Amino acid sequence: MHSMTTAAEQPHLARRAHWMNHVERHAATLGDRAAIRFNGSTTTWVQLRDRVRALANGFASRGVGFGDRVALVTGNRPEFVETLLAANLLGAIAVPVNFRLTGPEVAYILADSGSKIVVGDEIGTPIIAAAVKELDERPEVIAVEANSEGFELYSTLVGEPVPASAALPDVPEDTPALIMYTSGTTGKPKGAVLTHLNLQAQGITLMRAFQYVDEDEVSLIASPLFHIAAVGTVAPVLFVGGTVVLHPTRAFAAGEILDTIENEGVTSCFLVPTQWQALCAEPGVTGRTLDRLRVLGWGAAPATDTLLRQMDETFPGAMNVAFFGQTEMSPVTCVLQGKDAIRKLGSVGRPVTSVAIRVVDPDMDDVAPGEVGEIVYRGPGLMLGYWDKPEATADAFRGGWFHSGDLVRVDEEGFVHVVDRAKDMIISGGENIYCSEVENVLAAHPDIVEVSIVGRAHDVWGETPVAFVVLRDNSAPLDITALREWAAASLARYKLPTELRIVQALPRNASGKVLKNSLREQVQPV
């Protein structure tokens, strides 16, 4: 394959610190070592470089240029990583999309981001097909596999010859790399714009947290790549030249994960606590050869004292590392090391080196040590802002700091304890569900006068949504099955309420605000 350019012709390529340059560097020095492992197959560093160059050329020939957006609706697979890198190689912005969303939800993101191209696989193309039908300006759709919709094939782009004269733009570190959509309290998702500097900062943070040293690192990514937690985990591996092992997208099975950890020689893995619990309970786990596994990363939900001890017993010699953060921070802001996990149970750890924090009251005054306030951030991981939403961006950055929406207290040793999560948010299976988004959909139901959503504790998912509704006519009661079927056209399955409570009125305070704490008390176990 012809080279698109040379460092001598474009010296900025040798100077910029972003993940495309890491790929170029490792292709030259590591060559045939594995960059990506997937379903037993290998993509070497040279193959990854060449496929990314070819795909970038294919995107460019279809009109993608600097600053344009390329969306992805796929499961975990090498093509996801290739698409990110190829878009960024052109100075374009990748837009990972949650494949669990419905057609209308995806249509909103494609329209809001103004994506020129959207890449989908067998999981994503049916959703994309439904989404683009709702758009006046439709992006070009590229399908990873052949499909009934007749979209252009990904292999066509990768297989096209790359002109020897093809040149690449300079992509400064403050150039946007990703738009990561995160649900907002208004009911519509907001796109957090993350730069190459943000990803570099995230890479350095995780290199330190995971204690990455060199190309012998093997990182298993089992969570969906459309999450910043997974995308962010790719960054440090690309930095050091290790191997990314992508677990295929399917129902979680502890035995399969353990097979992958054992067979691939995985050194680090991030899972949510319920998944680590399943691994610890898997028959025969202690008889496996898992001696290369050094780091057990976890987050998105709290882990119990019992589970942390089980992890230590099941994986002796490996260290627990808890991560806390949010998409807008790329995402890690606090880390709790294994040596402190039991002693500081309930804490999310201390701020990472690159993140400055304050704990403030509504007037942006610092609260006294140990008192509760909102944690606000500064640091190189902080997003540029929300895509095309200047008012939301200004609100998030008021007072010159990023407002997380999380209420915390900091103890005498500097450990952060989260008192309450961002307003009205439910975490179910690691997915963020904002109550207002679900409420806005259910409020349109013809039989519903008022609705409020709260989270109920769940042994497997952490929490699930419960709907409290006031009906127009109590003589024709609504049931949960009918409500879920009605809402499924507009909401992803994980956002659908799992329980329906019909009430005569919603509890409110003197100003008319719904008292969600009162509702939560009704659904929590005694």
C-alpha cells in the first residue's frame, strides 16, 4: 500500500501527540505485534495503520473533511476503532452512538451532530435504517457487513487504492476528536466535545492507574465502546503499544470473560461490580491460569465490602482500582487504589494528579472540610463544551469551573465521598438514565396526566426505573406491559420502567416541585 505522506513532507505528523501518531509510531517499531485481538483474530500494528489510512482515504473521497462528523452505530469490533482513527486522521470528529437507542433517538443524534457518514454493523444498520428515514438531510451509510438495505460496504472503502500523493491535514491537540452524547435533564441528549488533548490526558491518567509500562500490556474491553469508559481505556493502550482485546457484543457470560482473560493473557480489565461478582462466583475460577491479570478495574456503581474481599481472594496478587468520573471529563476524575478500597469503603477515591477540584455551595463559595457541596472540576481532560449548545455550556462552566452535578464531601485525608448523584439520574447496568427524559415520553401517553420516575434498587442491574403516574380515568387502569410497549418506540429498552405505581396525586413541596425523595422511600427495600 502506498504511503499517504511522509514525515519529511509534513513534519507536524511527527510532532502531534494524538492516538493516530501512536499507531504510526507502533507500526514502525512493533510491526507485526498484535494491536487488536477480536474473536481469536489479530490486527497487527502495520495492518491497523494501513486499514486506517485506506478508510480515511475512502471517507475523504466521499466528502469528509476537517471538522466533519462521522457517526458509528456498531458493537465491539475492530472496525469501531478503525473508524475512530480514520475520521480523526482527517481532522474529522467521530460520534459513537449507543446501539441500544431507538430509531428516533438515533435520528436526533445524527441530526444534532450533522453527521456526514454513519458506519453500522449487523447490530447498528437496522437502527440506522429506521433513523435516516426520519431525516431531511441523510448521511451516507456504510455497512460493515452485507445487508438488505443495500448500503455501501465498509470493505469497499478499505479496499480502494490510496493515492501516493494523498496528504493529511495538521490536527492540533485542541482539535475535537469525539462527540460523546450524554443524556441531559432537559430530556434531550447533549454532545460532549472531547479533544485529542482530552484523550491524551485520559491516556496518561490510566497509564498511571493501571501501571502500564510497555507493549506487554493486554487490556480487555468488555463494556460497549460507545461508552467513554471503554473508548477512554483504548487511549493508554495505544499510547504504550499494548494489545486491545475486544470482547464481542452479546449477553454477559462470566465463563466467556474468564476464557478470554485466560486465553489472551489479559493484564487489566474494567467491569462493573455485578460483573466482578459473577466472575468470582463462576465455578472453577480459582483453578484457571490468570496469573497475568494485574489490575481489576471497576466503577459505575459501588462495590460492597464482601465483594472487594471476594475479588482479593479470587484474584490474589491483582489490585483493585475503582474509577469515578463523567463523560465531560474524558472521564476519570478520581481513583481509589486497592490498598484503600476496604479502609475507605464508600469513597470514590482521591482526585487524579491532572484534575483540580473544589467542593462549593450554590454561590460558588468553598464549603468547610467534611461538609456537603457540589464537586467542580478543572483539568486537561475537561471537554470543550456541549456541541451546538452554548447556553448549556455556559451553565456547566459558570464561575470558571465545570459543574458536575454531584454532591460530595471530602474527608480529612482528601478522599471524595459521593452523597448524591447528578440530579434525577438512575444507573442501570452501568447505563445512565435521566428521569426527565423518560418522564417527557410517558407524559405524552393519552391516559397519563402526570408522571414521575425514580430508581428502585436491583440486585443485578443496580437500579431500575419505577413510574409513578396519575391517570385521567381510573376506571380504565394502565398496566406496566402496555406502558412499556407504548414507550418502546421512543425509548431504549433499558430506559423503560420496570414497575408502574398508579397514584391519586404526586407529592409536592410548597413551590410545586415533586418530592422525589418521598417517592424513592416508597420503592426502596425496608
